[in-house]
Amino acid sequence: MRVALSSWTVAALLVLSATAVPAAEPPNDEPWLKPYEGPTRTDVDATTLDGKVLCGYQGWFNTPCDGSGFGFVHWGERLEQPGRGRFTIDLWPDVSEYAPEDLCDVPGLKMPDGSPARLYSAFRKGPVLVHTRWMREYGIDGVFVSRFIGEAADRRRSRHVNRVLANVREGCHREGRVWAMMLDLSTGPRATTKMVMDDWKFLCDQVKVREDSRYLHHQGKPVVLLWGLGFTDRPWSIEQAKELVAFFKDDPTYGGVYLIGGVDARWRTLKGASRKEPEWADVYRSFDAISPWDAGRYVDDASMDRTRKQVWEGDATELKAAGKGYMPTAFPGFSWDNLQRLQPGRSLIPRRKGEFFWRQLATFRDLGIRTVFVGMFDEVDEGTAVYKLADKTPVGPRFVVEEGVPGDWYLRLTGAASRMIRGEAPLSWTIPADLPAPKAGD
């Protein structure tokens, strides 16, 4: 299957050291981890998941110019060495709105007009604040911040992920968006439940995520998306899964969260990339809500319709009857040829100028689904990004270009879908002709 298993594990390992060590206390040079105290606004209701379209936010990009001590992390390998490096992204971001000091030239690489090809780093606050500004301008409710447990437990890499978290937190305050943690269990075989629990304790004690006014809550509980249990390519056992669910839901100090399980799309029938042991059925049903990972499970209208019949309809019916939440994934298209060293077009799921993306969202509205996860806001490695993309790419390397639509097209679609999911706009099976313009400067 083209994307039977997410590439997040592969990509995360590009930056992790061989041995992870706990990051129980932040070093003294990380003052940004204290609770946010700056300007804030409250445009989006942070007390409920209902009626929201929320994007996953990777934020895993570095450049040699950002002060982190890393190179072009997640953009490619050996890009600092002209003629020797290779890209691991399939889409090129539009960087025209980022400040010059937040960009870094890729040595030896030029744009078609002869200017240097430049990339941004999420370690720097500026690009992340641009991203949250786009969320407000286009009417996107907010984000789940991807936090890979292996990175968070690595002393070198944790400095990056903690700073990205702080950048997103500040941006959500400034732009009136909401945010929540997506704790990703895509890590190596040395992973332990203690690593996961220690990181959540750190986020509660040091970052104080639960007390943050822009942190997303539901039914009076802080929301956590725990992603990666029950997949066949991940080492977590049934016993570990039960231990983690019990900790997040029942621990007297750190529990009491609204726990969403990020699981395989076939979780309900124990098929697909879900583990087959019957005990996993109980694990899945112990979550407060389910978020199936759908990216790559369908490639066109026909396979999407099969997924509706085989997955979404049954999921929605069962979970509604059980009083549990449902947050399926919508994705705009896909390509990871560069990451996986494939022939051009081998992995492509065409975007069809947004029709593929919009049809998923219209299907969810038709099914009465009230919360949607968009995978992802900034994922150019797998070609699923919805943020602003460039139609002009560097000379030489091959990238996927979405011809015929503006660079902000998928931001506009995501914002319009939010209104449709909430019922503020009618169900439409085709992209509306009158998509609202972005709200600048309010």
C-alpha cells in the first residue's frame, strides 16, 4: 500500500541520536518554556472540540542559520554540500512572507530568476508566527503540535521541539487560535512508557500546558492526541498501551485528560495496519475519542467511497452510540518520492486542484462529523502540506507543483471547510465559487 504506514518514523529518525536520555528539566537557556504572559486574543473557543477543523503541525524544520546547531533537518541530507546532497521534501514552500533573517540560502541552489533558494526554520519564532497569522487570516481554528517522544527525550533535539512548542503557543495567543499536544509514539524499540509519562509530566509541571488559556479543552478536560498505539510497525505492546491510557485518564496528578487515540483506520475491525490481537479492541475503545489515520488509505473518489462504507460510517455509528468522539483525517494529496528515493510520480496521489481534499471534507459533513484533523499544515516531506506553497521551484531538483491554483489555495479550502463542518455554510460537494478572501490585519 502506498502509505500503509506513515513516514513519520523514518523522518524522525533522521534527527535522533542513537541513545535517548530523559529531559526532565530544561536547561537554563530555555526561558521560553515558562508560561506565556504576552498579548492574547480569544477568537476561537478553546473549551470544545465541537465544530473545529484542526491541522497537525510538524514544526520539525531546521537550517544551519537558525542557531540550533543542526543543519537542514527534514529538508534534506547534506544540503550544505553542493552537488552531494539530496532533498527529502516533495513540495517547496512559499517563503516570500518570511523575514530575511529567518531564511537560509541552500548552497549552490538557485530559483528560476537566479535568486538564491532559501528555506525557513521553525526553531526561529518568525516563521511560526507567520503560520499562525495565516491560520487567523484564513479561518483555521488551530493545531495539534506534533511532539515525537523520541525527540523530546533526546537532550540535543528536545531543545528544538520545546522551542517550536513555545513558538506555536505564542502564535496561537497572538492570533486567537487554539492548540493541543499530539504526542507521537513513532520511535525506536528502546521506547518506554516512562519516557512518555515523564514528558507529559514535564509539559504539565514546566510548560503548564493545562493552565494555558489557548490550550484546547473538551468536556472540561485538557485534550491530548496520543498517536501511534496499535500499529503493526510500532513496538508498543497491549500492556504498555493499557498503562499509558490509564496514566493519562486516571493518574491523580497528571491524569484527567480527554484522550484521543491516533490509530490505524481499520482499528474497529482489527484489519489493515492495525494489530490483530483481540485485546487491542478493548484498548481502542478505552479512548475518549478516536482519530483514524487515513492519509494514503484512498487515492481517488472510488476508493474514498469504499473507505466511507467500510470505515467512516461504521466508526461514526459506533462511537456516537458509545458517547465518544470522532476526528477522522483529511489530507490534500500525497507524494514522498524524494524521501523514499522513488521514481518521479511513483507515490503521487493527485490533489486535483483541491477537489480530492474538498470531497473528503464534504463527506465528513454529510456524515454529521463535527471535528476533523487535517494532516498536515506544514508536511512537505510527504506532500500533504496545506500552507502556502511555491509554484516556482529551484532549478535542478524535482518537486511536485500544483499548477493552476494560487499558493494559498489549500489554506482557503481549509478555512472554508471549517465553516462547512460547523454548519455556518451549507454542504457542497464541489468547491464553492465564492471562497472568502483572507482577513488581513484585524
